[in-house]
Amino acid sequence: MQIAIYPDLDTLSSEAAQHIVRLASESIVTHGHFTIALSGGSTPKKLYGLLGSEPYRSQIDWTQVGIFWSDERCVPPDDPESNYAMAQQVLLSNISIPANQLHRMPADQDDREAASEAYTEEMRRTFGTNGIPQFDLIQLGMGPEGHTASLFPHQPSLHEQQRLVMPVSVPKPPPDRLTFTPPLLNAARYILFLVTGSEKADAVQHVLGGVYQPDEYPAQIVHPPHGEVTWMLDTAAAAQLPKIRK
């Protein structure tokens, strides 16, 4: 696990953009494509805007990129609460990527179980596997209570081992969502957490420096046995970490 601390969101976002450019280039050289799952929330918006503009945009061969989402709110794709809508606004509208390589999570369907199964099958078709797809990179955030993707404390989703995508109802509006589950998250080659803000400092300290309590702090569950996890924090989010980690 790598932990890096930056003075502000702008610096963190620039470093994250460089990190993603490097991983994309390495993946395309190694196996001909780059698969990434995006997150929502306010923190990655700056990063996505950077990836959709120069100098970063032209450093990625977008014709070899597949874009997915690690969770989605059950709202229409043009709703302000939609993770897809945010990415469309600041990133997708500014890059040249084949439409069939954009894999929107169909959380706006009425049958959320069917939507979860359909997204799982879409991933498996894209990755060419009947098992668990291995993303090159899953980009995640973390909430002040330690949730990541839409895996919240004390919910059955934390213990899911069969489904790769599942519907959840969470204690944060909008409550109805679809989310990646632990087996899919932990199959990734690389995980990148972006966490900012003093309101998250307590959760950061528990997740990174406390005892293992994933029911209390779900972000602890993200620990891929064959992957690498990088945490990029601003100084406010890292304020309670032991000095040795800084």
C-alpha cells in the first residue's frame, strides 16, 4: 500500500492524473487496452476535468480504453446526482472514445436486480471471462463514515461473495444505488483512493491506522491480494495519521 499526502486538491488531482496516464500507458503496452472504473462524488471531479484536457488528454490512447463505474445512484443519466452525468460533463464530452467503450451502469432501470446482473454480464463480455473481471484500475473515494463505492457500514453488501454488482439502499441521499461488491473490487490490478477534507480525517485514521473493522469502516475491505492500493490524501484528510506515515 502506498500513501501520499498533498497540500491541496489541485496538487492531488495533478498527481492522480499523472498516475492514471502512467497506468494507462503501461496497460496498453502490456495487454493492448486499459480498463478503468470511475467513482462519483466531488473529489474526483477535478481529476476527471484534467484527464479531459491538455496536457493529459493526448497522453492516453482513448481508443484502447474501456470506462466503467464502480457505483451509481438510481437516477436518470442526466440527473445532477448521477455519477455518469458528472463524468460526462467534465471528461467524456472532451475525449474521443468509441461509444461502445463507455459502459454506463444502468441504475435508472426499475428492476435493480436485473440491472445489476446485466452490468455484470456486460463486464464479463467486455473482459472475456466467465469469472471475476480484473480491472486495470478502480478509482475510489471514501466518505466521512468510511464508506467506499456504495458499500456503507453494517450493510449486507460488505459480506457479499457471489454477486459482483448488487443493488443497495444506503443512509445517504439518494438512497437507492448499484455498487461493485468486495470480490470485484479486490480483483483489481490497481486501486486508487482519492480522499480530501477534514471531515474524513477520523475515518482515514481508522481505515489506515486502526484495527481491522470493515463493518465499521468499509474502505478497509479493499485489499486486493494480487493488486496495489494507492491512497492520495490532502493534508486535512491526513491530519490524524501517525507522523511516520507522513
